[in-house]
Amino acid sequence: MLTNPVIETLLNRKSIRRYTDHVPSDEVVETVVRAGQQAPFAHQMGSLLLSRDRTKNPFRSPLFFIVCIDSHRHEALMARRGWEMVQNDLSLLLFGIQDAALMAENMVIAAESLGMGSCFLGGIPYRAEKYIERYKLPPRIFPLVGLAMGFPAENPPPRPRYPLEVSLVEGEYPKLDDALMERAMSQMDEGYLAQDYYRQGKAMLPLEEGQEETFTYHTYSWTEHISRKAGQRWRSPDKLLDQFAKCGFIIPGYETAEAD
């Protein structure tokens, strides 16, 4: 495979959960944010909340960004042009997710190039109202993902990824037969087991009541972990839709008393 410094930075990226006491300068923060702004966008709806309070930030990181979908700013721009928003909120959120996610990824790569590390926190949407209160957010801003950042105090290896044969499709989508799935699952599971990832983090998810545990940290790995996440959690969309509504985004067919 071809390589260069950019490719090496991308392929060596990993989540960092331990940080040194070195505080990134304002110049470093500005550089990372500007790199984020330069990501491709549909409506330029990505915006950022920043906390430098290590006592409150996840992993005691010196920087903690909340990457938001910001239709408030977008609609203020439209109003100055004499327009009102008529695009439905589901469509708007889809484009906003693209904008915010691309912004966040640019920030991660910029941080890596400056010697920093980072870690995404994907549960932020389920706690949107917490950030509304903390940052006094007006309606039409939705916190999408958290991004802890700073100079790393650890150097874990890059985590495994699926083989290209199940990630890259040319022509027809492949038949996910037993042999192909076994190769894909083995690559993920054996990679994580070799790194002792779940045992070190004591990260085995418990089974729901009534189910018998058959795994130990010698056998528990990524495919079982991700299956337990999707097979036990978030059966109903109500909590997430409620957070959307609290931020002023109404999905057709779902309203809350607050939204009414």
C-alpha cells in the first residue's frame, strides 16, 4: 500500500483516554478549529462548544469539544436574506450530521498532526438537554458528538478494522456467507484479544437479566461487545426523539409537551 505522512497519520490514529498536564495553547486550539471549519459541508451547520475545565471534562482532558448541528445560525442567515426555513427537520438533521461529522474528523486529524490525541464520545445526543442548560443554547442547536483532546499520556496501538473485502464493494454487494463473515469477525476479534482491550478496560457489557454469561475476558471481544450494544440498548427511539424536540427539531409524527 502507498504511504506518506498524511496516510501514516490516518492509519495510526487511535482513541486516547489519558492525557498529560500540558495544556494546548490558544494557537493550537485555533489551528484545530480552523482545520475543522475547512471540512466539506452541505450547509456549514457544524459549530463547537468548548470546555477547558479538566475537573469536569471526560478523561480529565484539557480540551473537550461538543460538535453541534447548528441550524440556529443557518436560519439567522436565511432571515437576513428574507427566507424562512421550510426544509423538514429530518432532512435538515441528516445534512447537519454530515457537516458536523466531517468537521469533527478534520479536527481529529489536525490534532494528530500537532502531536495531540483525541477520543470521541458518541452518547452526547442522549444528554442534549444537559448541554442546553450548561451553554444556554438557543433552539435549533443539537449536540451531536463529544471530542476529548490533548497531549497523550499513553500510546495504545491502532485498533483493528474489518478486512477490505467486506468494506469495499465494487459491482454487486457481496454475499455474506459463513466463510466471509468468519474471516471478518476473526480479524476483529483476534485483533482486540491480542491487545487485551476489553480486559484492560474492564469493559465487558453485562447481559440482561435471565441470560447466562458464557464469555470470559479470554473470549469476549469486539463482535460480542458490539452485538450486546445493539442487541440490548435503545430499543425505542423515544428518548432520542425527545432530545431532538428539546433542541427544537421536530420529527414528523413525534411531538412532546415541551415542543407543543
